[in-house]
Amino acid sequence: MVSAFNTKQIGHVDCPGGGQVWVDGNILYIGHMRPPSGTTLVDISDPRNPRKITTIDVPPGWHSHKVRAKDGLMIINHERFGNAGPADFGGGLALYDTTRPAEPKLISKWMTGGHGVHRYDYDGRYAYISPTADGYVGNIVMILDLIDPVHPVEVGRWWISGQWTGGGEEYPWHDYVSPRCHHPLRMGDRLYVSYWHHGLFILDISDITRPKLVSHVNSSPSFPHPTHTCLPIPQLLKGRNIMVVADEDVAKLRPSAPAFTWIYDITDETNPLPISTFQVPGLDPDGAPQPPMTGCHQPSERFNGTVIPFAWFAQGLRLVDIADPFAPKEVGHFMPDAPEGAERSSSNDVTIDDRGIVYLIDRIRGVDIIETSVL
């Protein structure tokens, strides 16, 4: 059975190994996390009857599970996945011309050292990425200028002092988790950066070539979950500047209750202040440890008004209204069926299109296309 509150499934794309979903125009872009890895393009001009157009494959040992697209330019990541396959394929970003979606054309591939690129943001010119790089421990922040997609150019980078061991910096985390930039997001002249078990950072990029630290907060190790996404809200809420911060329910420092999301007041951006949290009602009755991938994963980076769609791992889609940032509340949900052979669903990512239709991807069963009355 599929339970729903203010939601209705209207379509489905059978697409195993789901990592990320993105929409540009009438095309749904699906990044695959598990083999067969690659990127699938789907025609959603009629969301009730989605039609697969094509898939771009990557070799074994690599995946391209993240995707962004805008105005006919598609950006996919190449990141190491396991140890099989050709090492010389290399990590980085691949840029495609998708003006003819049935025939994507590779424009260029920007290469980086190490395992490659994880998550990223793209604003139509600049890509804000989280690559590994030669000489650095873990992923760092990097900004690429894609004005000429044939020749991407790095224009800025930032890292936590101690990551650049190749430059002689002393590494201070031998007894802790290695630093790892997970996901930069831009709003205005700021980057809001999640850094896994090293917390969150706000960076000033008014000079895009020289990102500067504004502030840093880390809820670990007091709270054992890694910081996954820092989502700034463009409008004032109750007169305050607000940021939604999702912890991911994986890679826990110790057995614990499921991860949740935080609401931060960043009106004074030099001193981010948590003012509330949200957990799926009833999911954590007593604080007892539960299996990984029970709780929070990822908010949609696209949303309408004050309702944020979340992919909440085993709890499916959650629609959270933060109109009162001091008291966020659930206003809708959709619970997918568990995939065949699995005990529960694993909702990994979510986005919406200009029609307010929701696309929720499961790591196994594919994409559910959902209508809701609250967006």
C-alpha cells in the first residue's frame, strides 16, 4: 500500500540505481547511483506518461549520479565507485549539449584528481562543485566558469586549513573523520557549504576568485550525523533570514536515532543560530538507535513559497512548511511501496518542475511522479 496525505502519484519511471533527479523544461534528468550507472533523459511533457529518451553510460567502477541542466547544457559528475573499471576514465564533470535530448553531444570533460566530483550547484554560468584534488585530503570547494563549455576554467577554490597537505599544511584530524566538502549552494554573493562531519560554512564570494569565510558551525560530534545540505531561503520568514540544514542518516559516528533537519536563523550570518528542528512525526519515539537510512536525507533545492519537499529515506516524500521557522510542520507526504526484494523504500532525492509536480527517486525502484495540493 502507498499512503498519502495531500499527494497523489500520477506516473512512474522504472529506473534502478537512482541517485538524483533534475528538471529542465520538459526533460527529466536522472543520475544513477548504482550499476548500471549513467544518466537517463525522460520526456515529461505528459507527466502521466513519461517516456525514456536515452541513457548515457559510464564504465564500471564509475558513476554519474548527480546531474544539472539549464538551457540545453547538461552537467553530470564522474566519481569513482568501487575499484573496478578503467582508472584512466578519470573523475570530474562532463558537459553535454542536450538541445536535442535524444542525441546528447559531449562538449567537454573537465578532469580533477582523485575520486572526482560529488555534488554541485550550477547557476547558468558558474558551477560550484565538491571535487577531490591533488595535494588535498578530502573534497574541497571549487568554482568553475562554464561561459565557454568547451573550456571550463577554475576561477576559485576554498578549503579548511589543514586539508592542503601537499602545500605543507599540518593535518589535525588523525583521530576524527576526514574533512569532506559535500555540497555548495549559492544565493546572492554567498556560498552555503555542507562539510559532512565538519559542519557547515558560509562563504563570501563577492570576489568569486577569493572565497572568504563568514562563519562556521558544527553539530558533530555532539550529534552523530553528517551535514548534507545547507539550503538558504530567499525570502524573510518572520522577519528573519533562514537556512534549512539537512543531516543525512548515514555514516553515523555512533549508533543513534534517525537524522533530522535543522532550521537556522542566519540574520546575523556571522553567528548562525539553530532555532528549531523537524523530524517525521513518530519516527523517533525514544531516542533509541535505529538502522541507517531511516531518517533525513535531502531537501529539494527547488521549492515554492515556504513548503520544502524532502526525500526522507525510508519515510518517502515529506512536505515541510517552514512559514513559521520556529515551528516547522508537515503538510503532506507520500510513502512509496518498498521495491521488490527490499524491506522498505529508500527515497534518495526530490525535485519539482514549474508546474509544481514532484519527482521522487528511490535508490532501487525509480522515480515516482507526484501531484500535490500544497505546492
